[in-house]
Amino acid sequence: MKKITGNKVQWGVIGVGNVCEKKSAPAMNLVANSQLVAVMRRDEEKVRDYAQRHGVPKWYTDAQALVNDPEVNAIYIATPPQMHLPYTQMAALAGKPVYVEKPMARNFDECKAMIETCEQSKVPLYVAYYRRALPHFLQIKKLMWQGAIGDVRTVHINLKQVLQPEVVAQLDNNWRIDPKISGGGYFFDLASHQLDLLDFFFGPIEKVQGFAVNQAKAYEAEDLVVGSFIFENGVVGTGNWCFTASKSAEVDEITIYGSKGKICFETFGKGEFILEKDGEDRQHFELELPYHIQQPLIKSVVEDLLGLGTCPSTGYSGARTNRVMDEFVKSFYR
């Protein structure tokens, strides 16, 4: 069943910043039955420049004006998390489906409010956890379902970064470590991808016990989070996230242990992973990642809206990830 009128998804984007340069918005013109028709940013010079460089027909400096554009029938919200709730409500009340950046919101309560508005307005809500659609993660999930490592027993997340990662050190306004904007620190920005991916692999996390602290005192948000969790299906996991480590200690690794082997991979690296099975040679898999990293997930959103397929990342799954993160850091933000 189609979830929009018409036979093409005509996107309007609110907040065309860095994520829209390569990762997401350009892919909207590459997916079948999809077109990017309008963009919005409060800075007139920057939004005009974006529209001209990317060949977008319309640009706005007011979000409501973009939402009200009759040519736009789906909204992509690419702002920092503090605006996800109000812009989602604005779009839903106008009867337009929403695709929102991750993390879905600053906290679980905001996620629930977003879901409630979309349900009342009868519009679908999707979240940009694009790793659910990347080829190597789909292959990992397939191998586990085929029993490649036997029964899954436990999973371990280990992420260590230096205090000022190159990717954010050059930004004028690093909102990722301002809890008022992002909900927390780098944990919310990066661990959200990892926890959502594990939700995709194993289903919902049932229980969480965690601790969050600020050891380096370099900013307001938490900079180290540790804890354990258990999925509804009985798989048990642990996580250790430190964002003030030494360069030599940097690591990005998730290991899944089963009764007959293990799978190890990076969350933020190449499309690679290692499979080790008892009594067999170690296997290295490498799959090519799309140039526009969100393209496979955007394709699934378009197909879902047109009644041609389903999208694996919804407001319901995205909210579960926020709930888990809230549990991890609640001792710090009480």
C-alpha cells in the first residue's frame, strides 16, 4: 500500500549542512522514483549556494515554508537533534512523511512524542540509521541466521577515540558535545549507530546497566561510558566507549561470539569483517560501500512510501536505541 499520493517521492530537506553534501541528500536524485526538489537552511547565503551547487530547484530559509510547498511530499530532517522533535511535528501535522537524522532525538521522551504525532497524523516516520542497509552488515546478519558461528552467545563493543577527532576538531560549532543540542556527547553520536545495528541483528535490548562519567573535564558531556545489556532473545553484550584515549589506543571493534565461532568488524571503517569458525581457516570479507552512504536506506524509504518494499529503520526502532542510550547515561545526567 502506498503511503503517499503520486508515483514519485519529492523530497524537501530541512537543514542542508555537512551530512547533505555527500552522505544523504544527493542520493535522493539517484534512487528511482525519487527527486530532491527543495532545501532549507536559515543562512540564506549557504542555502542558496547549496541549491546552486547541487542543482536543487527551490531553496528556503524558513522550515514551515518548505513544509507547505505543495510540490514537496516527504521531509528529510538533517538538523542537529534538538530540532528533530519540532520539525517532525511540523511535517507530520502537514501530512508529510518524515525521514530524520540519527540519533532520532535527544532522549527517549522526545522520540515517543515524535512517534505519537506521526501516528495521530497517519504518516510514516523513518530514521537515518543507514548501517541497517549496508552490504557487509547485511552479509553478517545473513551468516548469523545461517548458523555460521552457531548460537550467538555474547557481543562486545569497544570504541576508543582521542579527545579531538579530526572529523570534528575543525568545526566552528561542535554541537555533538553539547547535551542541550545533542542529548549527550560523542556517545550519542557514535554509539547510537552501534546499538542500533545490534538491534537490527538481534532485536530489542531488554535490560541495560551502565555508568557514564566525565574524566577529562574538557567539555560538559560524558566522555566515557561502560556497561552491559541483554537482548530479549537472551544474547548478552558489553560496551566500552572512551573519547579521551591516546592515539595508540584508538580502536573501533565489535566482536560477536557464537558457539562455533566469532565475527569481528569495525562500525565506522570499510565494508570488511572477519569470520572465524572452529576447525576452519579465518575468512576475510570485503564488500564495496556506496559512494553516497545513505543511498541504500533512502532507496528502502522510497520503496516503502510507494508500496514497493519496506524500510528497516523506523521511528519505533530508532526510539529503542534512544531508550538504551538514556539507560546508559542516566546516572550522569540525574
